[in-house]
Amino acid sequence: MVDKKGKTEFFWLILFFIVFINGFEAGGYQASLYTIGQNYDLSVTSMGFFASAELLATMLAPLILGSWADRTSKIKSLSILLGLQFISSAVILLIDASSVFVVGMFFLGMTTSALQFISIANLADAYPLSGKKKIGYITSMYALGALLAPLIVDRYLKMGLPWRTLFVLLGAGSLISFVFILRSKDGVREDIPDMGTDTDISSDKGVFHTGAILLLCVIMCIYVGFENGFSFFVDTTFKDVLKSDLGKYALSVFWAVMIPSRILVGYFAKKVKAILISALIAIPAVTLIFSITGNSSLAFLLCIPLGLASGAIYPCVLNIMIPFAGKKTATATGMITTATGIGGVVFTALTGIIGDRFGMRSAMAVLSAFFIISLISSICVIRQDKK
């Protein structure tokens, strides 16, 4: 990649690494939740609320920090948030108290959400020519981090290292990102060719369609709620229901197949509406089979189509969002990010409560039922797009 002066530049790699680290944090926490629950003697319900503390922050971050990042230099915003992420990791690492852990995870959730939101916005600003393709790749970096984390967590736990090792790795990643981001500057890194009005590079598509954006928010709220409910409790389901140690590997496979899924959505952007509908049908169908099977190997294999369908949702929604957002793409992205936080908080806590009272099979089945609402919302959005 070359910048406007013809020099090779790697700013996009820094943003990719930041999002990778945040995906690693998400996957690592999901894979560690069972061990953390044992450490603090938590019930399944309490584990759900522990997970929701972080997700609550992901909901609030766009509301609190979105306009601040627009007013402030995005580079400065990223550096401040990376510093806060490092401090939060250090506090969790050094102080062994459940209350401190919850507070630390709240701030980690806030920084994770904001860093991802601002990194994507910065990528779009810096690369107006290739930004759309890079956004597809950067969402894949989040999935890659979430894929590798459970494997690494499983490895160091088997080696006898404590579960807090996760926060050593997170702190190191935050520090490395901080050092490189301090050496960067805001600004456009590509020359925009004069292509007249028939171009996708700039957005002059008209007014902001609030109704359509809210419907997309509903889709993302339910999807991310499912993603978190499934991811945080898939290991628990394998251990307590299926009596298997495949849970962490299943979580990694779930995230692994999201990577090619998101890349393929980028290549088939003209088909995003059909892909979205297909994914919203496939997820509940596969989840329902997962919830009733008693075979751990089959449950493991079902995580492959489940991850493929899940991975398609986010890039599809972002692609559909663009014509409805007009010139306010940041506002639309912020609304969707807030919706994902709401879904994460509500559905993760709900999964824990239902799992405690009725078992994890029932919890997974309930999660799948909400996709009926997502499917209706997507049909309404597609109809609005045709108009």
C-alpha cells in the first residue's frame, strides 16, 4: 500500500492489529468465563451477569465517546483509549477481588467497543478509495482474534498458568498498539480520482432514513445477543450438558469460519440481501439442532455452519446501511454499535438465567427463537430499499 506521496505506509495494519486485539479480548474472556466462574464460585446466572458487565459498557461507549471522537483527533482518541485499556488489564491482573474484576471488565468493554468503532471510522476516513474492502478485512481481524484466543487460553491453562494470563497478553497488545499509534497522524492516505458523480467513494445519497436504520439495529441487537449468549456459554454447555472438553475448540471453530464468511460477503456485495436472509434462517435452524443433540461431536460440527452464517450478518448489515445513512454514516454506525451492546447485555444475562433455571439446552433454543423478529425486520428493510 502506498500513500499520497508514493511511499509505502502501514497505518491500516495498526488499525487491523487494534481490532485483532479487541477480538482476542472477546474470545479470551468467553473462553475463560467457566474458569473465572469457578474461581469466584459463581452460578450460571452470576456468570451471565459477569459477562453482561462488559457488554453494558460496549452499549454505552458509542453514546458517550462517539461524538467525542468526532470532535477530537481520532489518533488522539485511540491513544487515550489504548492507555485506558492497558490500565484496566493491569488492575484486573494485580488485584484479586470480584468487584474489582467486574469494574475492570466494564472499562475493558468500553475501550474495546470504542476502539473498534473509531478504528473502522478512521479506516474509512484514511482510505476513501479502498475503505469498503478494508472494512470487510478489518471485521475479519476481530474474528481472527476471537478464534485464536480460546486455543491460547486452553493451552496455557493446561500448562498450569493462571486464567489472568489473558490480561498479560491483552496489556501487551494494548501497549504495542499505543506505541505505534503515537507515531501516526490523522489524514487521508489515498488520492481520490475525479470520477464525476457516479462513484461509491463519497456519500451524497440523500437523507438519513431513521426507520430503516432502526430495523438494522434490531437485526444486529438480536444477532450480537445470540453471538454473545452462545459464545459465553458454549463451553459451559459442552462441559455440563455434553460432558465434553470440546467447548473451547468449538468456540474457536465458530469464530474461525467467520473469517472467510466475512471476506466472501465483501466479494459478493451485490448479493448481501439474499445472503442476509439466508443467514437469518440458517442460524436458528442450526442452533435448534445444536440444542437438542446429545452427541458432542455433532454439536462440534454444527458450530461450522453456525459460524459461517453468523459471520455474514455484520458485513451484510453495514452494506445495506450505507444508502440509508446518507452522509451520516458515523451516526448510523454508532446507532448499530449501541444496539449490539444492548443485545449483548440483555441476551447474555437472559442466557444465564434460563440456563440456570431450565438448562442450557432450553437457553440455546430460546436464543434461536428471537431470529423470527430479525427475519421480519430484514424483509421490511429490503422492501424499503426497493422503494
